[in-house]
Amino acid sequence: MKIVGLLAYGNTAPHALKGLMKNFSVPWIIIPPPKIEDLSLPVEQLAQEYKIPIHKTNSNKEIHELVLKTSPNAVVISSYNKILEQELLRSSTFINIHHGDLPRFRGRANSNWAIILGRKEIGLTFHEAIPDLDAGRIYAQYMVPIEKKDTVKTMYDKFNKIIEDDLGMIVNKVLDGYKGEEQKGEGTYCCTRLPQDGYIDWHQTSEQIYNFIRALTKPFPGSFTYFEGKKMIIWESEIPEIQKKFEGRIPGRITGISKDGVEVLTADGIIRIKNVSYEGREQNASEIIKTVKKSLGLNIVELYEMYKHILKINEH
């Protein structure tokens, strides 16, 4: 049986392992050292069931030594967070699983960006890993549709099914001598997203805000706003089919409260926010917001008054 190593830690990792186990012997899995000492990743739990050794390292040197020691026929990279050096990549056949229709959408957070940008589909690409990030020859590429109600989680579910079903077949094809195809066209990139990038701009359109919320929902940190000076994470929203027409509008102003959620003005209409987290508790927005005489977001006047209050406290 051919041997294939796995570098992985993200949402796709357990499915990559399942896909490989159908066809190959997996001698080890490499994951990054955990940020929280007692945190156990899903791929780690699955590896324990299969009795596969786990190595926790970000060191190119240690990974290289392991590859040389075990001589795998190939190594699959599935959401690993370390750029691998050229000498390491030359020691075996490295195959990367990338969320993006290469050469477009190189880089990170591509699924989130695709939803934020309102794309109707995004690629899932299996390609040769080379030192130039996401630029290697393409072994297989799938165009995965993004439906109107898809979230980043449901998109990962779609990716994971393809990975689990087809990864073994693709790796076998490469090991049988398939060289893949050169990427054609100009490469485009998506930058890394940080938790603070999730702040909602109510001056955007309802559709832009709706896309933003579903792109950053669980398992990601979520998009957020502020209510009465405290952070509110918004996990779910919808655009009401029937809307009042406002000729005078203040984006972020609350316009309606019902059991279905809280309606908020945007640049061009109304969006209804539903499931939120506020002061450490997850609940419907209507359980928190009780008046339409409030706005969501950071207001420069409120910030100024808060700053004056802090200055007065410091003076005393």
C-alpha cells in the first residue's frame, strides 16, 4: 500500500484523512502546536481512532526530517498554516488542497471573501505545492456553487464532501504519473482576515451586509456591531421581503422589533438581525433591543462623549 503523509488542522482536515484512508496508509499527521494547551482538533481525535501518530510542529526542519525518515509516496496539505520551504517540497510529492479557482483567489480566507463579494461560485483546487504560494500545476479543480442561503459553514460542508469522495482518486492519479496543467491567466489574491475585520458598516447595502454576516458566522468569530457601547456579534440575518420605504434614513437606526428579530436601516433598505451574542449570552436580538430610539454601530458623537467622560475621570 502506498504511503501518504498529511499536514492539516482546519475544517477540511478530518475529511482529507478519511479520503486518504480509503486508498493509502497514513504514517503520520502534522498539525501546528496548539494555541490552547488542552485543545484537541477534530483531525487529532480522528487520528487517535485510527491510531495514527500526531506530530505538533511548525518547524520546516522537523517536517523535513520526518519526511526523509518515512519516505512517503506523497504528502497532502489540507489547511496547514505554514509556508513550506523549497528543500522540503523537493523531498516528496506535495499536493495542496486550496479553496479558490486558481489562479484566481490565491491566499487566505477565500471562502469568506467569495461570500462577502457576492460570488455565485468558488473553486476547490487540488494542485502541486511549490515555493511560490498557490502557483503550482493543477491536478483537479471543481467549481462549487454558492447559493443565496449558504454560509461559510455550508460551503465547507460542500468542500468536505468532495475532498472525502475524491482526494484518494486524485492522489492516485498523480502518483501514477499525471503532471497536471499549468495555471492559465493572471493570479489574484485575497488577504488574511482578522477578527477585528468583522465590524459591520451599516452604510453598505442590505445585500452587502447580509453577505458579510453569513460569510463570517460560525465556526468563525462572527461579524459584529455595538449596541449601547457593548459589542454584539451577529450570527444570522435576513432581508425582509416586504419593507417600508424610507426617504429619510440613518443607517444603523432600528426601525422595528418583533419575535422574528430586529429590523435595521442600511444604505438602501432594511435588514433583519436574528441570532446574536451579547454580554456573553446567545439569544434573539429582540430579547435585547426594546426600542427604536437606538442605533447600532459606533457613533462619533457617542465616542466623543465617552472620551470626555474618560478625561474627566482621569482629571480626578
